[in-house]
Amino acid sequence: MSLTSPWLILFMPLVAAFAIAFGLHRHKVLASTVSLVAVWGGFLITCTYVPEAFSGDGSWAIRDSITWLRAGDMTFTYGILIDGLSLIMLLVVTGVGGLIHVYSLGYMHGDPGFSRFFASLSLFVFSMLGIVVAENFFQIFIHWELVGVSSYLLIGYYFRKDSAVAASNKAFLTNRVGDFGFLLGILMLFHAFGTADFAEMAQLVNQEGFLSQPAMELDVGGGHWVTTHGTFLWIAGALVFMGVMGKSAQFPLHVWLPDAMEGPTPVSALIHAATMVAAGVFLLARVFFLYMPSEIAMTIIAYIGLFTAFFAATIAVAQYDIKRVLAFSTLSQLGYMVMAIGLGGTDVAMYHLATHAFFKACLFLGAGSVIHAVHSNDMREMGALWRKMPLTFWTFLISTLALCGLPPFSGFWSKDGILHLTHAADAGPIVYWLPTITAVLTSFYMMRLLFMTFLGAPRYQGEPHESPPTMTMPLVVLAALAVIAGPVLFSQEVIETFRTITRPETAAPFEHIHGDVGTVLAAVLIFALGAIPAWLAFGKGVIDPDKVKAAMGPLHRFLENRWYIDEVYQWVVDNVQQNIARFCDGFDRIIVIGMLVNGSAWTARAGGAALARVQSGSVRVYVLFFLAGVAALLALNL
């Protein structure tokens, strides 16, 4: 392995993490500088690949690998794969991640764990970059787990706070459920293909007749069962998708993401905007060749994404914690991306992933700026902050409009691309209308957040003020990207190039939005249907939100309590898992220990004691036993 630039992108953050943890932790300025140099260095190196990648025919790629394990005829490699798909993710992870690093300088200033925070941040970036450049399933699984470990450290950063410890444990354990299926799927694919390399697997899948060939033969109950590669692929793909559901927080493995807000706000932005939650969407795009042959698999992916998008949006409308509203918004947007891939639109899903990273990171960092000023997460303790924090307000407003899909902001181009895909898919009225209804809900809860936080009457304590430049500068850059990413990046030429580098042969074509009058009016109408009620209730005060809440009654409580999914899980743990655990404990104590272990020990001890009495040491007794034995043998022979 030569120390070339692709390897530097990957390993500079790891070197920074170890350097800070084991040498620079007492020097806060130097520790943060090393962390920033590592991530921004990776971004600059990545930028040098852009001209060549976007000027070719889509075949551009950088590959380099080393052999790290041989087992018989099997060889396992650890390598670098940078193609058009991974290049986009590299730009997002290092670019947005770098801005979050800069923001952290101001947000974490004075924190006693400042160096520990940057060490964990660098470890997280290394783990995420390893997923992006992985060339095979085993390598991606290693970094998949490293992302889980580093996110555990970041979510539980305030480890003296019980809720933060509980949130980090919840994230770790929930992801283990999905990762268990992910590992099983990887092992099944390795058995079927004889390789874990993405390129080799894709080549085999595309071979004529491969899917109808037998993958496994079993003799069960006197019957001979043959499983074809097509069926095997469907089952393995479903197991791999479990890992995606965990990392990208798709229902029902979504419960960890809202609680991850217990970590510092830069962590929330890093996890929820550009990196960890995007890992699942990226993996789906990377191994899309596994799902494309199966209409059932594609349908399941599309409907899980669709339900997650709608489900999370309904919860966001009833939350009061500013970071939790944004967390459920992330869940909803991830659902859009997963649904798009299930409908065949890997390119539009990746487009929305990139634009979403810009405006959602800006929203989380803006929320952190507000929390930093008013020392509260509750929107009911904010209000009228736009005069006190004008820069935060305007950047937050721009990013909110981008998330709502209002033209000409970036969300209009990417999110409406997904809506166009749902309308063109001809998959029934649910797929046609529910994403649009979700978009209306998105406009409502985001404008509600904006009005409650920045407008209306002041409800805060103290004297809030604008954040320092280290915190506001990243907001300005991200807000600018939320504006220009649409009309600039979504030119017809860039669309065609993007389609080429993201393997168009495996995806439905991205329907380019030209910004015609009909499309613009439809986007404005969707925005208005959600924004106007929010303005009347939380901006103008014409509608009393408390009366609406009282009128909704159980429905509002249902939404405010997140459909009681967490309570259902807690009931299952308390009444099912715990009862099973108690049964296993009783079985272990009574049967295994009491009867098998202690019983066998008692039998051996009693037998030994009986035999010990026979060994008296008296010759006369031994002669007596000998004569008795002879007499018994003679009696048996007569």
C-alpha cells in the first residue's frame, strides 16, 4: 500500500483521533487544529478528483487494495474504491463535516471535554469515510460497526447525564438489531457468490441465467429442496436491508434517532445531516444491483420508506423540543430517499441526500445557536429571537424554505424530483398522494418551528445574543449552498453527468425539473397548504393552538407521544423479554445447575463415599468380600 492521496483521505482522521487521544488531549487548540486539518485536508484532496470524474464517460474510478487475510483459497482485501457515487459522499462527509468542525470550535469552547470531543469526532469521520470508500461487504461492515461505536461515544458525550447514557445505549442496541440481520445477509451473499467484492457481485448478477441457477440444496424430511440464486438473493437482500433500517432509522428501527439529540448539537448535525443516517441510503445505492431483479424487494423498500416519511412527519407536528422536531424531520426525509430507491430512483435519492445535508446541517447548527443563546430546547421558551439573532434567523429561514421545497431553493429541485418519481411510478394512489401529504405536513411543522422560535412574543429568560463568528460562518456557508445547490447543480448538463456517474443502467432516470410554471405553482401550493395554518396559529395568533390541541384530544397525545412506539417496545421488554429471561434463569438454576450440575456432583460424591467405606484397610474384610464374590459366581453357574 502506497501512501497516496485516496488513503490519506481515509486515514488522516484516524491519525488525528489517536494523536489527540494519546498525546494532544491537554493542548486544546492543537487538538482541535489537528482534527480540522484532517477533515479539511480530505475535502481538498477530494475536490481534485471532481474535474476528472465529471468530464469522463462515467467509467472513472480509483481502486487500490491490500490483502489483509488469507484463509485457504479465500482472500480478503481492504481497499479504496472512489467512483462517482462515493465521490459525492466524500464531498458531503468532508465538506459538511468540516463546517461542523469549525462550528464546534465556538459551541464547545470552554467545555472540559473539548479535546475528547474532537478525538471522537475524528474517529467518527474516519469510520464514515471507510463506509464510503469500501470496495467489499466485509470492509463496509467493519466501518459500519466503527460508526456505531463512535456515535455511541458522541451521543453519550455528557456521560454524567443519565438521559445521555440511556440515549447512547438505545442507539447502540437498536443498531445491533439491524446489524445482526446485516451480518447474516453478508454471509449468505458470500456463500452464494464466493466473493464479497461489489464489482464482482454485480458482474455475476448481470450474467444471463445466474439468478435461475441453484444457490443451495438441502435434504429436509426426506425432501430435496433447491434454492435458486434469485430467491437466495431476495432473502439476503432483505437481511442487508435490516442494517439499512437501523443506520438510516427506518420504521420500526427508528426509535434511537430522536433520543440521539442528547449529544452536543454539532453531533446532532453530523449524525442527522450528512453522515451516519446517510450511510444506509448510500449502501442501498451501492448495492442496488441486489434489489433490482426483485420486484417484491423493491416494493418493500419503497413502502417502508414511504411509511417512515409520513409517520415521522405526523409526529413532528406535535413536538416542542426544537432538536426533536428536526430529528423527526430527518426521519421523514430519509424515508423519502429510501422510497425513491425502492422506486428505482437511486440518482434522485442521492441528489436529495446531498441537498438535505446542506440545509439540515444548517438547521441543526442554527438550533444549536438558539439553544446556546436561550439555554433551552423548548420552543415554548423562545420567540421573537429574530432581532436578537438576525444572522441565525436568516440562515434558518433559508434552510427552512429549502426543506419545505419552495422554489428556487435546493429542496425544490431534489424533493420535487422524488415527488415526480412517485407520480410517474404508477404504483397506486397511496404512493401517488401520501408523499405529497407528507410534504404539506413538512411545511406545517417547519413553519411552526420558525414562528415559535423567531417570531411572536418573547418567552425566553435572560438576554440572548448572536453566536460568535466560528458558529455563524458555517451557517452562512450552508445557507448559501441551500440556495445555489438547486439552480446551479441541477443544470441539465450536471444532471446528465450525475446520472452517468451513478450507474444509470441500474436506476430509473431522474426526471429533470425545468422549473416550468406548473411545477413551480404546485410546489408553492404544497408549501402554502402547510405554511398558512402554521402562520395563522403560531405567527398571527388567529387560531388558538391550545384550543386546537384540546379539540384533537387523544389524537394530539398520540402524536405527541410518538404513536406510543417506545411504550410498546418498553412493554415488550418488560413483559416478554423479561419473562423469557426469568424462565431461562429458572431453567438454568433448577434444571441445569440444580439437577445436572449439582445432581451429578452429588451422585459422584455419594458414590465415592460409598466406595470409600469399602476401602477399610482391613485384610480380613477384603478376604470376606473375596469369598462372598466367589460364592456369588458359583451360585450363578449352578
